[in-house]
Amino acid sequence: MAVSLRSESLKTKRTSLLPLSFVAAAVIPLLLVFDTATPEAVNALKVDPWNLHFKAGVEFMGNLVLPMDIILICTLLPQIEYRSNTWKQVFTSPQPLVNVFFSKFLTIHLLILVFFIAFNVFMAMSALVVNAKVPAFRFFEHSMDWEKLPCR
């Protein structure tokens, strides 16, 4: 199984799957940087800026970007062998078919995990940019309540 997973990671090395995960994770935080300068947002974010910022990002991400990212990952990963006509070699290699399918399954899940980690990092960075852009938010005067955080 480790050999199959390593071969899948080598196959995805020169594809657009990893950059796609990073770009998809950066879309919502970038939009939140440009959207938060309204007076209504200033009044709402003064109370609990970290949790409200992350909650807004997770709502947009879960409804819009995450399904699109999963669909693109699941369609681009099998096309690696199909486009280069190596799918026959994959299925005739001396490994069980279960290893081939589970290695693809784990690769998809690892790319989704990369998306989630990058999304949380980009959300924290966008909060810092919003704090620099609009000092009235005062992100640094509030602590992040990890129990309320919707990303946990």
C-alpha cells in the first residue's frame, strides 16, 4: 500500500491538483479582505472579530468552494492515467487492485486535507490584513474562542 501511495504522489507531482487546492483555499479569504470595509461589518466584528470572521469564511467555503474543489480533484486525479494511456499499466502492475483504488482514495483525501489546512492559514492571514486595513476591528485585543470556532 505504501508503494501505491508513493506512486500516486509521484504522478500528481506535475499536475495542477496541489496548486488548485491552494488557489481554491485562497478564494474566500481574499474576498473577505475586500468585503469587510462596510460600517455594518465594523459594528458586527467589534464584538467577537475572530469567530465572526472565521464563521463567515466557513459558511462561504462550505457552500461554494469546497464542493467545487472536491469535484475537480475527483475528476482530475483519474485523468492522469487516462490522458497518458498508462491505465493499462497501472492495472497490470504486480499489486492488488484494492491497493490501486485505496491509494487514489487516500490521495483524494490528502488533497482535501491540504485544502482545509491552507484555508485556515489563509483565513488567519486575511484577518491580519483586515486588521491592518481597518484598525477598528481590533483583532489583537480579542482572543480566539476555540470552542466556538466552526473550523474545528
